[in-house]
Amino acid sequence: MMSFPAKTHPNQFFSFQILLLFFIILSLVFPFDSTAFSSSATGKEGGEEGMEVTALLVWKGSLDNRSQSFLSSRVVGSNHCDCIGVGCKMAGRVITHIDLKSYGLRGTLSNLSFSSLPHLLSLDLENDSPYGTIPSPIDSLSRLTNLSLSTNLLSGSIPPVIGQLYTLKTLKLHQNQIGGSIPHEITFLISLVELRNHLSGAIPKEVGMLRSLVDLELSMNNLMGTIPASIGNLGKLTTLYLWRNHLSGAIPEEVGMLRSLVDLRLSTNNLMGTIPASIGNLVNLTTLYLSGNHLSGAIPEEVGMLRSLVNLDLSSNSLSGSIPASIGNSVNLTTLYLHTNHLSGAIPEEVGILRSLVDFVLSTNNLTSTIPASIGNLVNLTILFLSGNHLSGAIFEEVGILSEERYFGLGLGTLVDLLTAAVGELDPISGTAPDSVRETASSIRSNSNSSPLLSGRSSKLKYSGASRSSSATTPAGPS
């Protein structure tokens, strides 16, 4: 009678023969893979390693011909761990990482056996061309910490089973064709990043349960409803992008609890009400974009507490009242967009403290009085648009301090009009133009035809601010 070594059974040996025969057949179909994976298939006699290799081979065979040829050219050794894009835990040579980002692979994910990859920690297929839906069996990847499927052709909806990937720290699905609502189950995840798609419905209040969340990007969707107050529970959040949706209601006061926040972008929604004073608590904030909403009331004095702020865009709202003098505390500002509101009063002298300012746009408001001489301190300024206000007074010597290569739009429509008037080509203006202004005018005038900022602009105004008609436009603020 035939005997077998200890712990070896005939059915196991027979199963191994079948598996070996299967790989011989695969090697005939994909001749390259017979050398790349042969040692992997026999090394553990059909164990986990062979199962993982089989899963990759079957998925590879389901991709289009170009993708198959490309993958076949990426092997640099004799086993699957030598394949570029495959990372292994070397102790057992089990697959822990699949990184095929930007390789242009085309096919579906339905033929990838997720259950055969129990040790996978990271799956990165970003900027490839997989299409179809995200398969529900993806919940088999119980150890997954990173799932990056952004910038592809995926469609359908986010499967609720994603919420069962309890170890997931990063989820990137943006720039696909995924629709539907955000599943409530997704709030079981530790971190959620970049879901720009065609998502609709409301932001679930359960998002506040993601207390370890660092980045939340839901911009460029069709989300509606209000921003849930529970968002204030996300104390570790550094990035919050909700711009270009259909969100309505007020900005919740609880936003002020996000003290780790660095980048807050809520532009291009239907938000209304006032800017909450609690926003002054966000002392780490470098970017605040609230443009393109229906916000009203005054700019809160607390904005001056944002001393780390670099970019501030409150344009295209219905804000009223004066520009707070406290704005001068935000000395790191490089862009300040307040245009297309109903702001009134004088431009505060304190803006002259903002010496890092590059873009300063206050056009289309109800500002009055004179342009403060302190504006001459802004030696880094490249754009100054003040058109469409009720500013008056004489041209100040300090304008000439600003670089002759920079362009400005004042109460006349553009500074090129104002300065050209100073050298006698347009209607005379009040006051006497200093020599430095005349020199700047000559330089700007000579470049005006080729400049996209200046070409085609004219004004019927005089510097007294008697009329506000102007063909000048202001630059669009960032989203």
C-alpha cells in the first residue's frame, strides 16, 4: 500500500496536480508569466502565495491587449514580487501593495478576486482607465489602509460595503463618474479623502463620527442641503473642500471648533447668513475661500485673528459694512479678494501693513473717500483693482513706488486710463500727476495692447468718482 509522508494527504496532492496543470495552461496563454510566476506557484504548493498569483493572472487576462502587454513588460525577476507595481511582505512573499498608478490600464475590477488578496494593505489604480462599478466583494480586503481609484472611468455608486473596511485610512474616488448619495456606512472609516464626482443628496450628519479625519474633499459634486453642525467634531481636520456644490443654509458656528484646519473652501454654493465670528478661532488657517455665495452682513472683526492667513476670498457675496481695520493683522496675506459686494466706507489705512500682498481686488463695492497713501507700502503688489466704487481725491506720489510692470484698476476703470490722463491723452483729472506716476503711465501704456489685463479697457470716469460706468473687469477669484 502506498504511504504518504506525515501531514500529507492524497486529496491535497491531487489538488496540487490540478493547480499545477492550471498554471501550465496559463503559461501557454501568457508565455511571459510562466517564468515570472512559476516559482511563486510551486513555492508554497498552492497556498496563499499561489492564490494571490492566480488572482493577478486572471485579472491581467481580463484587461485589454495593450494593458496585458504592458504588464508583461514590467517583470524584472523570476517571481511575482519582482513585478513592478507589486509589493510583498518578504517573510512570506505575500502581496501587501499593488501600485499601478498612471499606467493606463483598461478593464474592469469585477475580475479581480479581492478575497484572494487577504494581506493587501494598499491598492492604487489612480489615473488609469478602469471602468464599470466598484465591486461589492471589495469588502474582502479587511486589512486595506489605502484605496486610490481616482481619475478613472468608474461609474455607478459608492457601495455601502466600503464602510466595512474598518482599517481604511485613505479613500480617493474623485474624478470618476460615480453618482448617487454618500452612503451612511462610509462614516465608519477613519479617514476620507477626495470624493469629487457626481454625488448628490445631503452630507450625512454621521460625518461627524469620523473623529480621526484629516482631509475631507467633497467639492465639484451635486450635494445639497446644509453643512451639518456635527462637522465641528472633526478636531483633526486640516482640509475641508466643499466648493462647487448646491449647499444652502448658514455656515455653522461649529466650524470654529476645527482648530487644526489649514484650508477651508466653501466657494460657489448657495450659502447665506453671516460669516460666523467663530471663524476667528481657526488660527492655523492659511486659505479661506467663501466666494460665490449669498453671504450677508459685515466681515467679522475676528478675521484679523487669522494671522497665518495667506489667501482670503470673500468676493461675489452680499457683504456690507466697512472693511475691518483688523485685516491689517493678517500680515501673511498674498491675495485679498473682496470685490462684488456692498462694502462701504473708506479703505482702511491698515491695508498698508500687508506688505506681502500680491493681488488686492476691491472692485464693484460702495467704497468712498480717498485711496490711502499707505497703499504705497505694498511693494509686492501686482494687481490692484479698485474700480466701480465712489473713490475720490488726487493721485498720490506713492503710486509711482509700485513697479512699472504691474497693472492696477482704480476708480477710472483701470490705472492705465488714469495714468494716461495724467500725461494728457484723456480728460484731465483733479490734482497734478507726480513725475513717478507719469513714468509708470508711459510704461503701462506701451504694454497695454498686449496685456490681457489691459487690452480693450476704457473708462468714461473722472477721478472725482462722479460716474461708475466702466468696461473694466476684475479677475475671477479662486474656487
